[in-house]
Amino acid sequence: MSKNGLYANIHAKQQRIAKGSGERMRKPGSKGAPTAEAFKQSAKTAKMSEGGVSLAVGRGEKLPVSKGAGLTEKGRAKYNRETGSNLKAPQPQGGSRKDSFCARISGVVEHSKGDAPRAKASLKRWNCPGW
């Protein structure tokens, strides 16, 4: 498969067939045809290319900047459900993920064009050194 997604490849093949390429669409279940699982996974990535998962402070999915600016349990559950990810709760007291998070988000703050208040608030919430 090319770098395009499943739906883009199907659409391109349909266009080639319409122009008279002589190709045929595979029947569901036949060898080489996309599986139900492939369609399910493709639907998740299609959502991401349209701007990602919609999370809001008002719906209780994100914390406001004044409270640390991270995702709530409800927000993590929604994100995980819609993308197939496995986001975990913060580890501000320490742990295997704290150093990695602090280094990653510090880079976001350093390279941001604006003030990056949400990134700064999350660094403070995770008790990152220097924040």
C-alpha cells in the first residue's frame, strides 16, 4: 500500500477504473481485499487527519490553564477510545515517564512562537525542574 490511506487508495482505484484501466474492485473477503479491521483502523486515522479528537475544557475533558492544563480522566478515555491510543495519568511525583515528559514539553515551550501557557502549566503540574 502507498503512503495514502485506505480510503484514498480505494478512491484512486475507482477513478482509474472509471477511466478504463480494466482493473476490478476486489470482493470483500477475497485475497488482497481490505479487511473489516483495516477499515476500522483507517477510520481512526481519518479522524486524526481532519484535526484530531475534539477535547474541551467546558465538557470536562481538559483542565483549564489555572489548574494545570492537562487532560482529565474523561478526556484521556475519550482520546484513547477514538484513536486507539493508551494515554496514561500524569506522574508528577516521579516515575518512568516524568523525565521524558518534562524534556519533551520543555522543547515545546522553547520552540513555540507564542507564550505556550498550556505547556508551561502542564510542566508546573508535573513538577518539572525549573518550572
